[in-house]
Amino acid sequence: MDKNKFAFDKMNFLLLAAGMVVVIIGFLLMTGPSSSPEHFEPDIFSVRRIKVAPIVCLIGFVSIIYAVVRKPKQSDN
């Protein structure tokens, strides 16, 4: 099969996978204990959950968009 007919090359798939991993890490950073009616958990307002995790997710989503938009190099076979 001719490689020039594919929309993505190996680098696109690697960037896409890396972006997905970064997004998953961002969502994992958002997890933690939750508050209940009987107990207030102040950790829900931590810097990690409010600022760091959304920025990590945003970086992951931007890298996924770049991986989809990136044009593969054309080889002269």
C-alpha cells in the first residue's frame, strides 16, 4: 500500500498519543477527595486542582489539535 495515501504519518500518531497522555494526566491531577454535606474538604480549592490541572489539559488538547492539523512530509519515491 502506498504511504502517500495516508493522512497521518508516524509522527502524527506519536504526537496524538502524547497529547492524549497529557490530557489523561491533567484529568488525574483534578481528582481528589470531595466535600459532603457533613464534611467540607478544603482541598477542592487547591492550586493543583484549580490551576495546574486545567493548564495541563489545555496543553494536551492543543497538542492533539496540532497532531491532527500537521501535514506529513512528502517523500519523493
